[in-house]
Amino acid sequence: MDASEEDVLAYMAFPKEHWTQIHSTNPLERLNKEIKRRTNVVGIFPNDAAIIRLVGALLLEQNDEWALTRRYMSLESLARIVDNPVLSLPGVGN
């Protein structure tokens, strides 16, 4: 138990406003639930590529939502914890 103390408390190296996001797995659980729901709607996939296309599209959609509309963690607060901060999203209005 003592050996894992550093791993358990690693979230404390991040800014305090990030602690709840790091601690919670709710966004990941919601994403997995949405993937499961949509794959169940389709039912039977003709091949593996069809599954990859559907799940890939869902992941891209979620990434855009997190990056542009509901920033999970602000770029400004993340910039405080990196050595070389870049306050822009790659490929978005640079």
C-alpha cells in the first residue's frame, strides 16, 4: 500500500480545478455507453471495417465536442503544468 501512494496521489500535481475531472470516469463511461447504443442499433456489421468507421466517427465527433464546445479542461489551466505551453488546438483556426 505504501508503494502505491505516489500513484494514488499523482492527480495532486495537476491544478486543483482538474482534480474532479481526473478523479471521475463519467465522460469515458458515457462515451462507451453511446458507442454500445449505436452499435446495438446497427445490429450486425458486414465486416470489421464497418465497425471501425462507426466507432471512429463517434470518437471524432466526441473529440470535436470536447475540444471546441465543452472543453473538458481549459487550455490555460493545462498550460500551467507543461514546460512548453501552446495555447491553441492543433488544426483548429491556427
